[in-house]
Amino acid sequence: MLRFRAFWLLAAVCVACLLTGCGVSSAPTQSSTPSAPISAQVYETTSSGSALLAQQTPATFGTGAATGSFTIQVTPSKVLQPWDGVGGALTDSAATVIAALPTAQQQSVLTSLFSQTNGIGLSMVRLPMGASDFSASGNYSYDDMPTGQTDTTLAHFSIAHDQTAIIPVLQSAYTVNPGIKLIATPWSPPAWMKTNSSMNGVTNASTSVSQINSADLAPLANYFVKFIQAYAAQGLPIYAISPENEPLNTTSSYPSAILTAVDESTFITSDLSPALNTAGLSSVKVFGLEDNWADTTYAQTVLQSGATSYIAGSSFHWYNGSVGAMATTEALNANKGVWFTEASDTVSCPTQATCPTLRGPVFSGSGFALQMQELIIGVPQNLGRSILGWNLALNQNEGPQNGGCYDCIGIVTINNSTSPATIYNNTLYYAMGHIGKFVNPGAFVIGTTTQSTTGVQDIGFLNSDGSIVVVAFNGASSATMVSVQWNSQNFSYTIPAGAAVTFKWTPA
């Protein structure tokens, strides 16, 4: 997790791809003429937090002239990329604070996160394969060996560590949402596979030299296979993997490793893909990059190498660069997708010693605006197929930490200093909810007209049941009346400045 962040707000450019070129199934068709007036559900979050995913009076379509100062034209026949969902990371820290709750309260938290009916409908979970900078257990891998010893046959491989908290919490989450997709990636392989014999990286080391022993790439591929098989045996199928988290980031503070684009490409082509195929796991997606928007050159190298035959596409984080990099990368190969897999909420504290103890929810109007414009709307506008936050949950002290980001907060905060523990929903919870609660995995992004970051930005989705969702954010300094135009009908709605609104309706 890099703490550097460039806060560029730019107009996201929607780049269309033909459905046949995206390699996806057909979208549901729409009836041409509704037989009765149709009303849209309306949910709103304001910049002050006075309304938080609050249901409003339904808006009813009519045939009169549009009265808004801007019209959102919704075109379901303009089908763009498929949508996988929204989610967050179940780090060792997140799992530990959730697992410590009494059973009923734990289930309440998981329902709030993963249920569409009684929560925000998260449908994806990212799993660090071993320790990350958020580990309550310190550093660990699935094949730790005494210093100076190796295990190239992986005879000591075990996921026993995860059976304490991570796996039980995941299994409980599956009872709320059985369709959860799991993405797994290591922050570091076992220390004996590293050039510095440590899971932690080397601060200020060259990014042009990999820190994983080339002789251990074949064992690393089998390490992935064993992990996928072990999780499958627990009823937890892995949807996608990445060879290395932030392969251009190395620090002595927490698990990390440089893996150059050339070496990642070679690893995927010569080791990882053959190992997956031999194990009958070729359906598991492989993402290249797994790093920041600024690192498109890395993504391009992987996409233009032999690895392109084996990867599903590229995955991105938001700590450096701008969201338009996703569409730029997609344009390099329209047969490959782009996914967004990490963004963290934060609190303002210049040093760890000055970070507050969280005794209430953290909601920031400016943070909400950034998340809505760059993530919730910007990512799908730039052909992204997912949006994942960072830690699903952390405690009131922004932890437990393992040497990394001291000002990161969870999608929810679990204050375990009270009895019973108190749960707070933070800014990203509500931003994610504007999609997750209404858009089903397997939906398609569809065409809508939109404005720039100083106006009304929006994105549309077509669910497999035929229902339509439009998410809009008003970046203007004053309230704006918009008209939503669909199927020769429209309704108007006034969006307060800095507010987000989700409209959902089902054609007759």
C-alpha cells in the first residue's frame, strides 16, 4: 500500500468497445414502450453527511418536456464492458478485528458489507497471500523456513494461519453473499525466495532489478497453485490472482518486492500459466501490473509480451496517476480488461503519533467527492470492471498495522475499546454503496451522457434482470436540476452540490 497520492481530478472519458470485441455474453434486451408509468427508486448522499444512502421520494417518468439544466440520456442499447462488482480487502488485520466480535455482531457487520438488501452489496474480496502492511500477526507466508533454509518442493506449505480468522470470516461472508469473487495476490513471496532473504523489501532499491530469485519462480508458481487448491478445499474458489502487489514498490518497512515488467511477463508465460494449466486451474484469471495508474508503461510491457495470451488484463491502484490510464491501457488491447483493485480511505494526521483514536464515523465531503468522481464514476467510465477499497475493517487506532500506512482507515471501523464494540461506517462505505447496493455482478455498463468534474458526472448500468441503474454526482458549487431521459420519457431531480444520487428502475 503506497501512501503517496496525487489528487488529480479530471474528466473521465468513456471509451466504448463493441460487445463482440469484449468477449462477453449478450446484455438483456429492453422493451420499447412501457405499458404504465414507471418510477425510479432514488437514494442520495449529501456532502455534509445529512443524508447517507438515504431513500428519497421515487421519481416517475413522464412524456413532457425535460426541465433540467442538464439531461442524462440513458441508452441501454449502447453496451460497454461487463461489471464484476465492488469490494474490499480482507487483510489479516481486517479479519482479526471482525473475528474478535461476538457471533451476532460479526454477522451484523458482514451483512452491512455484503448484503444488497440490508447493506451495501459488496461482491468482491481481495486477499493478501500472506502478510501485508496490515497484519495482526506480523510477517508470515504459507511456507516460512528457518533463515538459510529453502523449500523448493513446498513440502511445508500450509494455510493453517488463515484458518484462525481469515477463512472463517470469509465463510461467514459467503453465507450473506454466496457470489463473492476472490482476488488473491502476495505482497511478498516467502523470504527464502527473495534476494534479500526477507519478506520486507529494500527501501530506495532500484526498480529495474527484481527482488525475487529467478531460480525460485517455478516454486512460486506452484505456491500459487497450492494456495488456490487449499482455498478451494475450504469452499472458497479464487476468481483471479496477480503475481505481485505493487511490483514497483519496495520498502524495508513491510512485505514488498520489486518484480520488473519483463520478469513478470516471463513468470506468467513460463511458470505461472503452465502450472495453472497442469493443475486444471486455467479458468483462474491472471491480472498484470497490480499497481498505480501512473504505471501504464509496466502494463504495456506485459500486454505486449508473450504473457498477453495468458492474462485477463491489468489491475490498478489510485495512489499515483489519473484514472484515464485505465482506458489508455484498455486501448492497447481491446480483448483484455482493466480492473480497479485498491483505494484507501484516510484520516488526516501528519505523523503516526498524531493520528486520532476513532470514536465515531469518519465522513468527509471532499473525500466523498474524490471517491465518487475518480472511483465510483471515473473507473467504469474508463472501462474498469471492478472497484475495490483497501481494508474492509480496522480498529479505532487505524490498525492493527504492520509497518505501513498509519493514516489508512477501514471501510468500517470497529471500536473494540467499548463493550460491546461500536461499528462506524466511513466515507468509502457510502460511496461504494451507490453502486454495490443496486448493481448486480454480471451487469453491463451502458451509455449515458455526462459532464466534467465541475458539472454532473454519471454512469449507467444494465442488470441481468433488465433493471437500469444510473449513478450521478454533482461536482458543481450549487444544486443542479437534471433530467433523466430514457425510452422517450424523462423525470427531473435536483441534486445538491457535492451530493451523489442513485436512480434504479425496472422497465415494464
